[in-house]
Amino acid sequence: MNFPSQLNRLRAEWAPSVPRELLAGAVATFALIPEVIAFSFVAGVDPAVGLYASFIISIVIAVFGARPAMVSAAAGSVALVAAPLVASHGLQYLLAAGLLAGAMQIVFGLLKMGMLVRFVSSSVRTGFLNALAVLIFSAQLPHLRGANAATWAMLALGLLLIYALPWLGQRLQLKALVAIPSPLICVLVLTVLSSALGLPLKTVADLGHLPDSLPLFALPEVPASLQTLRIIALPALAIAMVGLLESVLTAAVVDDMTGTPSNKNHECTGLGLANMTASVFGGIAGCGMIGQAVGNVKYGGRGRLSTLFAGVFLLVLMVALKPWVSQVPVIALVAIMVMVSVSTFDWKSLGNLRRLPLLSSAVMLTTVAITIGTHNLAAGVLTGVVLSGLFFAIKVSRMLQVRCSDDAQTGQRIWQVSGQVFFASADALIEAFDVRAAAGRDVRIDVSRAHFWDITAVAALDKVVERLRQHGCTVEVWGLDDDSQRLQQRLNA
């Protein structure tokens, strides 16, 4: 074994630059706090449940996940599908559902369901990003409703620090301002100012009860019975599918940002293991957090260490540094989340609306509208995928061509079929043949330039042949490829 090369590989995977990884992970941590607490309320659980989950998931996914620099934690999409179960049966059943959902995700990974991300078009991914950016921004508005002058002034100062410090550091060539992420400076400056001036600002302590101890291992306290399985099975499946979808999409976004690939099936199994671990330590299930992942990568996170540190630092802040974190003004975190939403939104997509094909723009806008309307990322993405598939099927079906000609020497009528024949174009194939005009003649159907994809297509060809024979025609089908022949044999078996 070549130890130097192995060591270099591990370093590249875990920490290309240790200081940069730690600072980027710290930015992700502060971006996690308000969202995780808010999502905990959405799910109907104590904030500690979401914070414990985020700590556990970050650590496990950093080790067993496939996408370095991706941040995973308690997420709003999972909270939405978990809320009804908590309301009807309580927290323990949610933990049991999370345990089962994690097991399902491991199975999904082994079944290579991570490849489903290939069916998500770029229009859907753009809509996914833009909708998430809007949701992140809108989630900050309750913190600003009825805000006093001090709140608005601190928000303006926070955004100024976040955006101006990197620019100032580059102009003045101040390495410290360039190396230290400006969101961390924003949190520090706003906390010091609000405490020193005694400003009337809401703090993290006002968001809810923060954890005051380490999470403890305990299996969910639910009856081990078939009735319990009936209660948690469908919520667990929903959690598993939503988590899978959001995680593989987040991984794909990080792939694009870093220019490196990742194994989506491996990410599924890693997420499943993380959710099972979180559930037995009293945490809600989670998935990839695209806003935090974007922030992590934006500020230099490239390895697993940034993800690991995001979770570890979260627990340190919530437990060991709880008195200090409790005094952090919420508006400082709001400023960070506004920055995250602006960074997440694909601003080029607005200019592309006129340049791109109408159907592609329609898919993107529909994905955004459904996601924002339902506050459910999975619903928006699934709608976009269905529309993309529908528009693609319509486009491909229009490529089918059937040309008719007569052989002057033999008098044989020849139909030349070219294109893709499947369920969406099968009826068009049947309608293209004027069987009455060919009555009593020798007919050749040349399908050497066509491909029959499904049973519906093969059945349509058989129907054409049968109709021609009913009109006294001698029919020869020429050029049917091997795959199409096998489909025909199965249909006629």
C-alpha cells in the first residue's frame, strides 16, 4: 500500500485546508440554528429535538456520506411530513418512524435509487433552487414583523458587514478580512454591540428552549407490535422519499459548485444510517440542507471536515457556550439567512426566461410556484419531473414520421416508419396508415429506422398489420430490431 498517496487522498477528501474547513463549517452552523429551531416548531417538537438531530446527522453523514462539504440536518421538508404523526401520536412514534425511514433509505441506496436524480432536468433543479431561496427569505419575515428601529438598523449593519468586508479585504489586501468569513464577523459584531448598548433585540434564547446536556441513547418508547408498524409505515415512507429526493438534489448542486462528482446511491445509505442514529439519540430525521450547503461551499468548505465541524460546533454552541449563544441577536442570524437566500437563487435564470424554450421555462416556473404554494420541496420537484417527462414525451412523439410510396416495378405499397414509437406516439402510428387505399395490395412496412419502446408501441404495429390483412393485403414487416422483436414475442406469447 502506498501510504503517502493514501494520506494525500484522505487529506483531499477531509480537509484540503483545515482553517478554511473550520471557518466554513462555523458559517454553516450559524445558518443552521434559526432554521432548525423553526423546523422543530413546524414538526411540533421541542427545539432540542431538531438541534440534537442536526448534531448527530452532521457527524454521521460526514463519515459515511458520499458528498464532501454537503451539510445535512433537520430539514423543513421532513418536518412537514412529520408534523401530522407528532400531532396524532407524539414524539416517540416520530422517532420510531425516523428509525424505519433510515432503514428504508439504506435499502433505497442498495437498490441504487440515487440514480433517480438523473431524471431531474436542469429546469427542475433551477426551480428547486429558486423556490428554496424564496422560502428561506420568507422564513425570515416573521422576525421582522413589527420590528423596531434598532432591529432594522442592525439588519442593515449585518448585511453591510457580510457583503462589504470581503470586498474591502480584497481592495486593501487585508488577508484577515478575506480569510475569515464575514458572516462570523457579523455575528460577533452585532452580539457585542447589542449587549454593550442594551438594544431591545430578540435573542436566540427567545426562540425556544435550548439543549443543556448531551443527547442520550434510547430506543423509541413504542409498543413492538403490528399496530405500531401500521401507524408509522406511511409517515416513514414519506420521510424516506422526501429526504432521499432533497439530499440527492443537494448533492447534485454541490457537485456543480465544486466541479466534482459524488455517488448518489452511497449518499442514500449514508443518510439512512444518519437518520437511524439520530432517531435513537432523540432527534428528528433530516436530509440535505441546500441553503447551508451553498453557504458552506461559498466560504471555502470542500472536505468532510467542514460538515463534521458544523455538527460539532453546533453542539458546543448549544451546550458548552449556551450562555453566550443565548445572547446572539436573532437579527444577526436573519442577516446570514438573507445572504444564503441571495446566494442560493439562480439570478441568471431570470434572464434566461426569454432565451430558453418556452416549455423549459414553464417547468422551472411551475416548480417554483408549487414549491412555494405548498412549502413542500418534494411536491414542487415531483411536479416538475412529471411535467418534464410529459413535455419530453410530447416532443419525441412528434418526431414520428410515416412515409408512403409505391414500387413502380412490383406495385408493392411501402410505408417507411422512422422515429420513436411508444405509448405517446402509438395512436399516431395507427392513424398514419390508410388501410382502405391499400386494400388487396402487397404491403411492406419498413421499420428499420424506428424503435418500438414498449408493449403499447408493439401492439399498435400489430393492430396496423391486422387491419391491413382484414382489407385483403399481404403484409411484410421489415427491419424490426431485436429488442422490438422480443417485445412482440412477449405480447403474442
